[in-house]
Amino acid sequence: MPVFYFYESLAYLGVFGDATEAEKAEILIKVSANQGKMRLWAEQGPMNYQHKFDLVEAEKHRVLGAYVEAIEYYDRAIAGAGENDYHNEEAIATELAAKFYLGWGKPKIAQTYLIDSYYAYCRWGAKAKIADLEQRYPQFLAPIISRGKKPQSRQTITDITNTNVTNTSSGTGELLDLEAVVKASQAISGAIRLEQLLSTLMELALENAGASKGALALVAQDDITIEAVAIADDIAEKSNTVRISSPEELPMTILNYVSRTLEPLVFGDATKEINWSSDPYIIQHRPKSLLCTPIVNGGKPIGILYLENNLTAGAFTPERLEILNILSAQAAISIENARFYQTLEGKVNQRTAELATANLQLAEANQEIAALNDKLQADNLRMSAELDVTRRLQQMLLPTPEELRQIPGLEIAGFMEPAAEVGGDYYDVLPHSSGVKIGIGDVTGHGLESGMLMLMAQMGIRTLLASELNNPSDFLNFLNVAIFGNLQRMNSDKNMTLAVVDYRDRHLKISGQHEEIILVRATGQVERIDTIDLGFPLGLVDNIADFVATAEVRLNPGDVVLLYTDGITEAIDINGVEYGLQRLISVVGENVHRSVGEIKQAIIHSLYQHIGQQKVYDDITFIVLKQQ
């Protein structure tokens, strides 16, 4: 049954690190056979089996050291399990991802996955597993485990929520509170109009903080105005904003202090606070518990949340303050969005008259578009045409054999075979004044967007090369800035691994993150150059300069270098067994004394003999270099 093969594969890969070399080979064969079956089930029922296949793939890439691929498969598995309500397997996947990042030496990322795993186990109801995580990872789960500590009179929200975790028994209770407040956070984020947002925020703040009265003030150009005042069970929005000028309206000295310093204040009993007891509002109304916190976005104050409880001292407990932290963070974003919407709505109303005359033209244009869409008959026909164009462009931009023959000092042969759905592989060989720049990359996913990202990279590399920008860090960072900006505009989640190799006078200078680079010396010695720490995927963040590093290699006559994409190593046969890196290295080693053209043909023959009649799921791309 499928679940047996799933857990058997995970169990085998879990002990892979302690196995002998012979046992490791047997494990990989067994897991590949299991995955062949799982792939078929995933194709027939993706909602039940695709995330299982992805999680095993992630673990397999982990043990093989292919961390870039492992990251993608972990995230796929977690997303798939969550979307289809497999809470148990979502919990397992997030825990395994956390262990992966811990093993990689990235504890900050691991903490995020551990917290997600904790939540997932709680949704599943696995109490023993929750306790196990609390015992093994207390330092990482500290932000979500209840502390059961009362706030002192002058503690700020930050002071209280940063206290060390000591109480495990109430951890699940706080977790449930935090999960419940997600709905409140979503209610805030879903409010588009400012008036609706402020009313919702006030209602939720009173409900979750245990306050009897609250107020929300907005800050603009150092001017503070009350936008909403609320009393428990009697939410009252002010129809007009009121400038804070009367001491009887709110404790003005406290609000001014918070607005100026951006420091939150929490008092267990405001009447006993010496520094603030002279405030006219406190003298007149004598509130007990008092909280005043800034709402900050981008380091600038945009609002102030004021809450009080005039009956109970110490009403604002650590748990309630932590919930308010979450709501305030979401409120900061939502207020800015609502202000933008308000401004945008005004502009739309202003231009409605201008657009009226354009409606007829728009209707005519829609008729033309509808007529064109009718000609395409079906979405798959249109997609097929787009992919065919992308595939042809991908082939047209490759360097020609004549260009490759003109590179001094190197024999070069390249090969690319696009998959049925175009994977976005890229390679190029570009001579310039300082030598030769060779690039090879792979875009995540398949289809038109992947092909478009490949074309962006090719154009960007040529443009930067023409500007004679040779520093690897600057080169890759400028390229990333352009790609990141375009992907943001496209609203695309694609990214790209890219290795750039500069060749000059028998020296290779390698930068950028991609697959391992294989060097087979003329003597038969094999060297594997890991690029995981030489860069960062393009398009994920706006600046990667700090991630870029360089590795240098000297070539001797007869040495062979192989650059490739994962379409080769992950190509499977009819049984689901991957071609693998070791098989690829063996083919190059057996043919190291041959010409690059003969090595290229040997790789193609070996690869397609392995694939047989199986469908090719990814682009197949490689470059062979040989020092003359």
C-alpha cells in the first residue's frame, strides 16, 4: 500500500548517514524503486500522494548533498500536505525540513520550520510529539510556549514577550490562543476601507486584551488625531476625527511620550506610577491597568493603540500582550494599505467622468478580444503555441558550433534538449576582452514563465558583459536586481540557479549557486566543486552581493570540465530510477581522452539509453570543456 512505501523510504533515508557505502547504495536503489511506484500514484491522485513523493525526494536530495533541490521539495511537500488537510504529514514534513536546516547550520530558518511543525502537530492532536519537540528544542520554541509570568508595572510589551520559556504544560494552551488570533489578524488584513479597519481593530483589541476602554489615534506629520474610541460592548466610531487637545479625552502625556519615543508602556496600576500620576486624565478617571503602544511601519509611527481596564490591576497578561503584538503588526500594514486605498479611491472617483467616454471603446475592444479567443478554441492549444515559441527562442539563442570552435585554448561542446513543457534551462559561451564567460542555469518549474526568466537572464548577462563589468559579486548582483524587479512586476514566484565561469589562461574562476561542477583530470582524478556557498538563487531577494563568493581552478592540458543541469541527474527510467550524478561522472571519466564532441555523444547515448521510452520531464542541458 502507498503509505508503507512512503514511510519505508523515510525510514531508510533517516538512517542513511550511519550506513556503510554498500548499504547506502542499497538504500538509494530501494528508495528509487519506491518512488517509481509513488510517482504513478501521484499522477493518478496528486491530492493524496504528490506531497508524499515530494517529501521523500527532499530527504533523498538532503542525503545526497543537493541542498538547492531539497529546499524546493521540502516546501512543495509542506504546501501540498497542508492544502489537502494531511496535518500529520504536514507536521512530519516541517519537522524534517527543520532538521535539514539545523544540519546545514542555519538555525534561524530552522526555527521557523520548527514552530510550524509544532502548530501542525497540535492541529493533529499529537500531544506526545508536542511534548517531545518542547523537550528537544526549547530554545527554538521559546516564542510560542507560555511563560505564566505576570507583568510588572513598568514592563514594556517587548520586555514581557522576550522572557525565557519555562512552563511547558501550558504551551498548548497558548498555542491555541495564538491560532485563534489568526482569524482576528485575517479580519484586520481583510478590511480595505479605513473606517471599517479602525472599527474592527478596536473591537478585536478590546476583546483580546481584556480592556474596558480603548482608543486608536493616527499619527501624521507629528500630528495626533483620535480616529476611534471604544468601550467594551459599545463600539463607537467617531464620524469626525478629533484632535487630541483636551486632557479629559485621553492621557495626553502618555500618548505624546509613546509617539515621540516609539516605546510601549504597560502599567499594572496607572494610579501608582509616579512619573505619570499627575496626568489630568489619570487623576480624574483613575484607570487601573493601562497599555499604550505605537503602531509602527517601516520604522515610522503611523498610529497609537491605547487600552485601559479601570477595574482590574495587572489585566494585560503576557499572553494578551503577545496577541496584541500580532494584531499591531498586522494593523500597521493594513492601515497603510487602507490609506493607499482611500487615496486611490479618491483618484478613481475624480477620473470617473473621464473614463465614461472610454467605456464604449473598451466594450469594442472586448468584442475584438472575445473574437480572437474564440479562434484559439481551447486553452491547451494556446499554451502549446506559447511553449513552442519559447522552445524555439531557447534554441535560437544558443551559441553556434562555429562560435565555440573560435574560443582559444578550450575545446567546447554544448547540448540542450528542451522538455515537453520547457524547463527554462540556459547556457551560453561569450568571449570578451578579458577571456571567456560561460554561464549555465536552471529556472524553477516549467512552462512559459520559466522560459521567460531564462530569456531575461540571457539578455542581462550579455548587457552586463558589454559594459565590461567583471567583478563576480557585482555582476551577479546587478543581474539579480534586474530579474527580481521583473519577477515582482510579473507577480511570479520563479527563481533561478546560475553558475558563471570565467576562463583565462588555463584558469577557471567560478561564482554563483548551481549544481556541482565536475572536473576530470587527464590523469583520471575526479574533483567535484560544490557551488552551494558561491552564490544565491536569482530572483528570491533584491540583493545577493553578500552571498556571492568565488572558487578558482587551474587546468592542465587534457583536463575536462562538465557543467550540467539537474535534468540529467534526475532523469528517470520506466521504473523511476534516476540517472544520477555518479553515472554521469563515470561516463566522462571513461572518455576523458576523447574529444569534447565524442564525450558529448557518449553522455547523450548513455543518458537516453537509461531513459528509454520514459517521458522526459525536464530540460537536458550540459557543456563539456577541455583544456588544449
